[in-house]
Amino acid sequence: MSRMFRVLGFWTLVTALMALAGGMVQMALLFFFQTAAFMLLGYMNLKEKTYMLLFWGYMVLAFLGITYWSFFELELPI
């Protein structure tokens, strides 16, 4: 399971580099932070249950953040 967090770290790094190349600096910084967190967690050798709880906590926060952003911060083109 720890290897999966390193894979997540790799893909968030790829996303961060693409965002940086596209000029989206805030998004790139967010994904660089996620890369560091996933890589750190990937080398901690925790139990599988702990990794699952961390992943689901991350998913809940991500979905809440996306919902908040799309509902309150995004402007509708009318």
C-alpha cells in the first residue's frame, strides 16, 4: 500500500509540472505540496488500515474543496 502513495506522488508531480508549464502557478504549488505529502507518506511504512484511512480522509477533503470552489468561488458566464 505504501507503494501506491509513491505512485500518487509521481502523478501529482506530473500534474504539477504540467500546470507550471501552462502558467497556472497556484495549481502547480498545490500539487507540489501534495507530491511532497504523498512521497513522505509512501516511505513511512504504516499499516494498511492507516493508509486507507489517510487516503479516504484525503478524498473527503478533496471533494469538499472541489464542491466549495465550484459552488462559491467559480463565476458563471451569463
